[in-house]
Amino acid sequence: MLMQTMEEQATEKRIDRLEERVDERFDRVDSEFGRIDARFQVVEADIRELRSDLKTGTKELRSEINDLRTSMDVRFDQMNQSTNDRFDAMHRTMMRGFFAMGGITVTCLAVLSKLGS
């Protein structure tokens, strides 16, 4: 019986020691998770900052693109008007030439008809 009691006491001491070691290890694990959580909070803050920067940059780019589009529209409208003006001038010149040639042709026919009579 005494031997059994001594074995039980030794087993109890080993279990108590094991329990202490397990508690120490879990305390270390808890501490490490605390540091990891702090690191993740920093990373999450960095990600929020990057997203904010990205949104701001995107808005600026869209604004610049819209400004460029407006500028290009104005330039294309000017070019279109210039081209239309040139075609109109060319059309007027061609019509004047056509009527001049018609007048010359009629005059020549009139002169020829008087010469032939």
C-alpha cells in the first residue's frame, strides 16, 4: 500500500508538472498570437490606406481622361468645320468653273453658228 501511494504521488507530481508545462506553452502561444494579431492590424491598416490611395488615383485619372476627351472633342469639331469649309469652297469653285465652261461653250457655238450661216 505504501508503495502504491508513493507511485500515485509520483504520478500526481508528473501530471502536475506536465500541466504546468502545458500552461506555459499555451501562454507562449497566446503571446505569439497577440503579436500576430498586432501585425495583421498593421497590414489591414496598410491595405485600407492603399485602397484609399487607389480610389483617389482612379478619380484623378478619370478626371484627366474626361478633360482630354473634352479637349479632343473640341479639336475634332474644329477640324470637321475646317474640312467642311474647304469642301464648300471647292464646290463653289467647281460650280463657277462649270458655269464658265458652259458660257464659253455657248459662246463658241453661237460664234460658229454665225460663221456657218
